[in-house]
Amino acid sequence: MSSTLVTGIGELTTNDPELGRLTDAALVFGERVEWVGPASAAPAADVRVDVAGRAVLPGWVDSHTHLVFAGDRTAEFEARVAGAPYAAGGIAVTVGATRAASDDDLAATLRRHVAEAVAQGTTTVETKTGYGLTVADEERSARIAAGHVDEVTFLGAHLVPPGADADEYVSLVVGEMLDAVAPHVRWADVFCERGAFDADQSRAVLTAARARGLGLRVHGNQLGEGPGVRLAVELGAASVDHCTHLSAADVDALAGSDTVATLLPACDLSTRQPLPPARRLLDAGATVALASNCNPGSSYTTSLAYCVATAVLQMRLTVEEAVTAATLNGARALRRADVGHLSPGARADVHVLDAPSTTHLAYRPGVPLTHAVWRAGVRRR
């Protein structure tokens, strides 16, 4: 493919420990980044783009979404903002709508949300199954997702279907359902939470998935302190997501492991939960990622810029920490070394802001600042 030279960069966030953050910089890439350095030393390329002093950073890495779904849960949201508590059982509403939808409808909804995310600077997307909860519906969710996103996670253990016995359902998840989805997914996840799956059931799901060669992820500690974080660390999960309610032991466990604490602040705001203790996690030495958790029930947003602004303004992260959490650490939560940074050899996922620095992401919250996006060297906006 042809090479592109982006010059006139006012501030370049590389997330590379040696390159750091550069000013008056340039970037050359094809499908991958080829050169990074001062604008005055930039080599020639096939195409030249002058961004006129704008800031450039890696594309957002959204490591937690639920985009294979149908239906609408506006009524649930309205009830929640009127005072009704959030509970895991609302997932069943989306399950019914998803089962009734055609493959084409599910794929169209997925494509629409991915395009919406890309237009806001997201260049790597993970998404989960979990709104089918039958063998056939989980398999088709995984198959559809695999055709449209970078990373697919099996979340058959999202909720026990209404009327089903929990232990019998877990047996289905770790047996026939896992067999059906395994060819389409890289990861397995479990909602280890009251109202969903307890510690023993979660362990059974995760150990079965690991035996099939899948990487592990965990939904944990969203509605209260519980076993999710400790189970994720014990089993070497790549990430444990939510982490809203953490004990001191949970924080220490994350800080002493390579399990990423993926925080989902848009979800906590939507469900009127406390925001996760991001500052405490970072100060303890844990790796923190930010993700959108885009889903129709508890976090219906594709905007990682919104999550970054929230992390800075309400969770006491610096802008640099929040941007790192939504790029490099999102990649770490997916065990990806090729995205989330702009080092030579990285996939050329380039996000240009209509602003002179990343500080404007929090300084001008809610303002659409994405000016241009390349994914793997192809301009997407």
C-alpha cells in the first residue's frame, strides 16, 4: 500500500517509553508505522497530510463492548434515572429481542455501532456474545462478531436464562455451548456477580475455557465487593472489568498481578453507581484501562473520549493517565502489542484531534474533537 506522511503535528502521543510525547513532529506509515520523529527530519512518502498543529495519538482501544444485540431498553433507563435500582436481570430483555432478530439485523446493528466508534477515534474493538444464551444463538453471535471486530469474547455466562437451573445452565455453557463458539472467539468471560454467577460457577466456566485454549476475562465487583477480582487474578485473566467496589485486598491483588483493571465509568454513571477507585488503583501500581462497555442497557455509548473526560474530571486521573488507559492499557487488556501505541512496527492506527493537545479531551468535554482517523493505514475519517 502507499505510504502516508503526517506532518505539522503539534503534539504527538506515541505511548512509546523511548519516544515519549513529541512536539513539532511527523509520522510516516503504510499499514504499519514506519517512522516517527521531528518534522524537520521526515522522510518522503507517497501522500503528505499537514495537520496544521493538531494533536495526534494512537486510536482508542475499546476492550469491553457488547455490540451483538437487538432491541431497546429506553424504558429501563428512564425507570433507573427516576430511582429504580440497577440489577443484572435487565439483560433478559435484550436476550429476548436478540433471539428474535435475524442475522442480517444483528450484523447491521453491529456495523453501525462500530462505524460510530471509528468516527470518534476508536480503531480496535472487542465485543462479546451473551445476549443469546442458547447454543445456536451464542454461536451465531460469535460468528457475526468475528466478521466485524478485532477481538471476540464468549460470554455465555452472562445471565442464567429465566426458568433455567443455574448449575444445569453452567454445564451447558462449559460443554456444548463452548464447543460451538470456540472456533469464532479468542476469549471467554463470566459475569461473577450477585444475580448472575457465583464463585464456583464462575471458576467452572473459566477453567473450562482455559482448557480449550481461550484467554480469560471477568466481569467482577460491579454491584458490590465479591470474588470476581480475586478469581481473575488467581486464574491469570487478562482483565477484570468494572472494579467498582474493591477491598484493600482486591487492590493489592491487582497491583501484584498482570491482570488489567478495566474501568467502565460510563456504565457507573448510567446506573448511578459509585465511580471506580481509579486513583487508588494507579497509586498502588495496578494497570488501569478504560473502556466504553457499550450495550443497550447500562452504558449505551461508543465514546471513549467521554470516558477519558470522566476519568480526568471525576476520577482524578491526569490526562496522560486517562489517554494511556484508553489506548495502550486497553491493548494490554487484550494482550495486544501491535495497537495502542505509535512506535515503528505498530499497526498504523492514527487519531488526529481538532485541538492542539490531548488536554482538550477533558478541557472541552462533550465536544466532538476527532478530526481524522486511520486504521491500519487506511483513512476511515
